[in-house]
Amino acid sequence: MQLQTIKSRICDDIVKGAFAPDTRLTIDMLASRYQSSHMPIREALRELAGEGLVRYEARRGARALPVDRRFIEDLLMLRTELEPLLARLAAKKIDDAGVAELREIQDGFEAAVEDGDNAGAVDANSRFHRCINRIADNTEVSTIVDRHWLVLSRLWAHYGHVPDRFPGVISDHRSLITALSSRSSDDAAALMRAHVIKAKYQLIKRVDLMQPTNRPPRRTNGRAAK
């Protein structure tokens, strides 16, 4: 089984809670679970450690980390600061070929949304942002931002998309393309910041909706039921 497939499946299981926080993730256990050889499992764990989903401990191996509300907030806070910087840099460096590439990706994104192809839309959205990051040409910042795309895609897949998310993304992307094609760095940065902030609140809302409700104990004859 290919590395990216293994990595995606482990990521998916951690996000869904199939592995409780601090669960020991042994190579043998994961190889058996995913019917894989050891090498891609080992490499997938190494990459997921870099993305904050796995922790390595001396002589204890890999352990799953919690993907909770705090983790999600911290992840999206990071993107809120870094993606506007990349949009600003991209606006200064983009050429006509870069604008054409973004428009082509956006056309594919909108077609996927119209067809109800959520997986295709998520993939096109990732390619749209990666294209901007590549044009920005800042390897250090892009590396930090890009490494979280798998985690974000699995989070959205798990918690689900709010009904009006994709139309809002379409509108935001179109505005970003306009700002980038106009080489307006301030506008591109402001639009990207607003775009990421909206995504943050939408995802956090989905997380909160899926959290168990803390209900008070049922009362019987004036007394709390035991």
C-alpha cells in the first residue's frame, strides 16, 4: 500500500477517535490493521509526527495525540497568520500564467461543487491554495502551511461541511483571483485572512455541534436520579 494512502488512513482514524489519545501505535499493530508492510507505516508515522498527530517517546515508540477543539483552534490560528503572508507575496510575484492556472483550478472546483463531488471539491480547494503558496515562493512558510492539508481534509470529512460553505468558498476564491491578478498585495492578504477566519469559525461550529451534550442528571421526586 502506498505511503500517502497509509498516512491518510492513520490520520483519519486519529481524527475519528479510533485511537484514543496516548494510544501506543506499534508498527506491527498498524501493519496488521491496514494490511501493509512496515516501511510505509514507519514513514507515515514520521510524517504525522511532524504534523502534530503523533508523538515519539524514547523506548516507547509512537503515541496518538488528541485532535480536540484546542488542537483545531491552534492549527487554524497558525493558518490565519501565515496564509495572508503567502497571498501578499504571491500578489507581488504572480504572472499571467499563474493567474490562468488559478482560474483553471477554480473552474474545476466549481464543477465539483455543482456535481456534488465533495472529495473532488476538497482536492481542488487544496490545489488552489497550494498554487498560491508555490507562487509566493517562500519555502519555509509554505512548508509549515502545506503540511497541514491532510489533517484539515480529514477534519472536514469527519465533522462535515456546513451547508453554505462551498458557495462562500467560491465567492472568496473569485475575489482572491481578482486581487492577485490586479497585483494588489494588501487586498490579497486581507481577503485571504478573512477566508481562513471564516473557515475557522465554520469548522469550530461543526466540532461543537458534534460534542456530547452535558445534561444534568434526571430528577425523580425532587431528587437527582443515581
